Amino acid sequence: MEPSPMVWHTQVVPLETELEKVSSHPECSICFNTYDNVFKTPKQLDCTHTFCLECLSRIMTTSMDPQNSKIPCPFCRQPTTIPKKGPPALTTSQEVLCRLPIHQQHEEPVWLDGERLCYQRPIEMPGVPAFCICVDIGASGHSGVSSSQTRPRLSLMERMMDWKRLLIFIFLMVLLLGIVLWPLQCIVTTGSLRCSPQNMHMSTTTASTTTVTMLL
């Protein structure tokens, strides 16, 4: 009797499942980075093509016609008029934004500051001032993401508090150095931790010797 042939079972992943995984993380067609709700916000052009805010801002700084304030679509070359407030004021693709994680489905306010895109990070802890995160979009900037953090504009009272803290810190450092270095100086010069009494004794002995010598 011939042995029965062995049958191997393999699990095949449906193509639709793979497509769902890819579509669940939409990416910008220029930089291939995943969209978000800050610098990578999906912005839709007049031709309905969608790209991230940062890439469109870079295109604006390098290829926009200053006379008509329009940028061409990287795919179809159809021009789109840039609003007065810059690329952040372009239409946001709600279709793409709704496919992001829940915490990224609310667009954060981003503004154009010269050749930088800026976003003010909200206060996360009490007493900690908010700070701005900026991305350079200038023609001289790097091709990749180059973010820089800038200090917020502090009020006069906050600046005075910073100066007071700095003065207190300097005073404490000087006091600490004096406490540590004074015994070391005594040990090096006199060989003992008692500097003042021994110095006074030596001065008195020297004065007495000088007086006796003058009398003789």
C-alpha cells in the first residue's frame, strides 16, 4: 500500500488586508513621511493632490513665482494660489486627517515666520513656560527635517526672576568655593587648618623679636 502524500498548509494573507495596513498610515508623496497634525499636516492643492505642509512650504520658497504667488503641483504642474498667511492657510485634507490616529485628528496652529514654520507647544506642566518649535524651510536649509527650538518671549517679571536666580546661584557657588578652598589654602601655606591664630602668633613673635633687637 502506497503511503499517502503529505499536504503542507500555508496561511495566505489577503491582499486587501495589506492594502488596509498601507492606507491606514498615509504618507506624503514627496518626503514619504507619515502625515501628522503639525508640520506634516496634509494640505490639498486646487488640483486635489495632497502633500504635507512642510514640503509645500519648501516648494514655495524655491519655485514660487513672486508676481502671482502661485506654486505648481509636483505631479500635474497645475498652479495653486498661496494665501496671504502662507502655506499653513491652505486647505487641509480632512479625508487624510481623519485617517490619522485619534490624537492627531485635530490640526494644530502653525504659522509662517520668514523662512520658518513655527508651532507653539502647549504647556504640559504647571510653571513650565511654553516654547516654540520651528522648522527651517529656506532654500539654504537642509533637505531633510531640521528643527530648532527657540526660547519664548519672556515678560519683564520673568526676566527679573531669571536674573535673581542667576545671582543666587553665583553667590552660592562663590560661597561653596570659599568654604572648600580656604582650608586647602591654609594647609598649603601653613600646614594646618588654623590659619588666623597661627598667623597672628607668628606676627606677634616677629614684632617682639624686632623690638628686642632695637633695644639692644
